[in-house]
Amino acid sequence: MTALILKGIQQAKKLVIAVIGFTILIVGIAMIVLPGPAIIVIPVGLGILGTELMWAKRLLNKAKNKFQKTTKGGAVNEAE
């Protein structure tokens, strides 16, 4: 019985993280056309989603690498 309760709590935690992460990500995407700091909000949403979802973590790491390349003055290769 305890294992069932623990599994339910873990699933509820994943659901809450997913809802919060997707909400922040959608708000960040909306800020691309609306006034607001989309360049800050989108990575925050991906960071929250990345704690539970692997695709979000990979996308965040890819964006972080491209950002670091551009700030160092290197050319960003779109074929990556």
C-alpha cells in the first residue's frame, strides 16, 4: 500500500512540474511577439521541464551551446 501511495505522489509531482513548465514555456513563446523578456522566460520553462523530460533538457543544452558560441564571437553552424 505504501508503494502505491509513493508512486501516486511521484506521478503528481511530475504532473505539477509539467504543468508549470509548459505554462512558463508557452508564456515565453507568446513573449516573442508580445512585449516581455522571452529570451529569459523560455529557457526557464525548458529548465523546469528538463528536470523531468529528456527532450527539454536536450533542447536547453543545445540552445545553451549555441548561445555560448555566439557570445565568444564564433560563427554558429546551422547544420549542427
